[in-house]
Amino acid sequence: MTVQTSYLSRVATDLAARIQVIKINDTVVVQKDSITTAGAWVTVKAHSLSGISRITSIKSYDENQNLINAKTVDVAIAADQLIDFVFTWEVKA
């Protein structure tokens, strides 16, 4: 059985509406600039940040603070670097 592309697009639209909070390193809340969907893809563009020396986790939460997605990373950031964030998810069957 395959999942229709139109259904995956509906799920992506629902996901986009539910993403309320994005946290870096469990404590830094990233302000969203925009959330867009294209088919089964969801893209969140966020405000630039500075003052972070290392990113170890990125998490997104819904309106009830339920975890939607979590990613463990290890990215060192130069002391004077401005960080631009774009998060993209693909909804898959």
C-alpha cells in the first residue's frame, strides 16, 4: 500500500501549523520568521542568533510542549559568528 502524495501534503500542512517552539541546546528558544510548506516538505526560517559557541541539540515542540522532532548534533560556532537557521522536514510514509 502506498500513501498518496496529497495525504503527505496534508500532514506537512498540519505539522507546519503545530510547530510552535524551536529550542537549541534545550534552553535557547529560536524565534520563527516563517513556516512554509511545499508538497511533503516543511521549512522553518528563524531569526539569526549570536553568542552560541556550540550547538548540541535542536528540538521542535507543538502548542502543548510535546516534542515533535529532536536532532543531536555537534557544531562548533566561532565567537563572533551570526547564526542563521533554516529547518526542513520531509513527511514520509
